[in-house]
Amino acid sequence: MNPSTFGGDPTSYAPRMDYYIPQWEERTSYGMRRIDPYTKLFEDRIIFLGTPISDEIANAVMAQLLCLQSMDPERDIEIYINSPGGSFTALTAIYDTMRYIKPDIRTVCLGQAASAAAVILAAGTKGKRLALPNSRILIHQPATEGGYGQSSDIEIQAKEILRIRALMENMLASDTGKEAEEVSRDIERDKYLTAEQAKEYGIIDDVLTSLKAVPA
């Protein structure tokens, strides 16, 4: 039993690097520099979470959140999400950092926000949680795998799973306005939501069809 994952071991989701990421050069007052899309987005205070959520990815997201707060604690930060989820410890690290820093955080789902990623989507600043029309959101309970060791170890792991599940239920309840008991019933099985259904559930505040409709 592995109490720290949603839907499996995040190491099995190792992101493939065979997709070409363009780079180009820009002239600055300090000379020429090479830049890529992710750097350009970061300069616009956008963090792109487009991979499974491992501890390594969480460290990168947290570093960007803290850096952007240091650069300007008054301006909003945006997190664009297209992720199948991942590690629960990575989720809580990002979640707590989002709560810790001062700027409002706009979360936007493009594609999917599943499992741990759905919790991050819901954790954005109220009124600033969005999804594109064909996005898919999935909420479910933490995954369990085969337990190993002595019976006392398995009992400890089982208790940890229950603690993690209760923590996740409280996170979603707090961010959606639902009772924890209702969330608990809903995540007993995989619950898939369209963008409109996610809005009704309270995970997001609006379905975004165009950047012109982004709230100020």
C-alpha cells in the first residue's frame, strides 16, 4: 500500500522529452539571450503545470511561486493546468505554498485536471478559478497499492491512507463549499466532471471561452 500517490506511482509518468520545444534569441540591454515558451510564460507570471505531479515538479512549481511573489507580491500569479495528477505529498507542498504566498492565484484548466491536479485547480483564489469549455476534471480517493511488511506495518499504512483521504476531503470541501461528508461520498468512485459540472460543483468559478472573458 502506498499512501502517497493518487492513481499510481508518479515515477511511472516520467514526462517524455521527444516533443520539440522551440527556442529563439531575444536582444536585451545585456545582449542576446536564448528563450523558450516556458521562460516567456514565467515572465508573464504564468506557471504551466503540464506533467504528472511528482516531488520534483512540485519543487519547481513552489520555486516559481516564491520567486514571483518576491518579484511582485501584489500582482496575480496564474497556474495553467493540464495534468493527470500524481503524488499526494507533492500536492500538499504546492497547495500549502499557494496558501502561504501573498498574491492571488488564478488557476486555469486546459485539457484535464485529474486527481491531485483537480485539488490544485480548486485551490486557486475564489472567483479566479477557470476551465476551458472541453476540459475534464476528475476527483477520486487516494490510490492504494499492495501492502508489504508485517501486519503492524500494514495497519500503520492503512491509517495513513485514511488520514490522507480525510485531508483531501477537507481540502476539497473548503474550496468548493461542500460538506466533507458529501465530498467523501463523491470520491468513493472516480467522478468525472465537464467544465460546466465542475463549475456547479464549486471546483471552478467560470468556464472560459476567450481571454477577453478573463475576470480582472
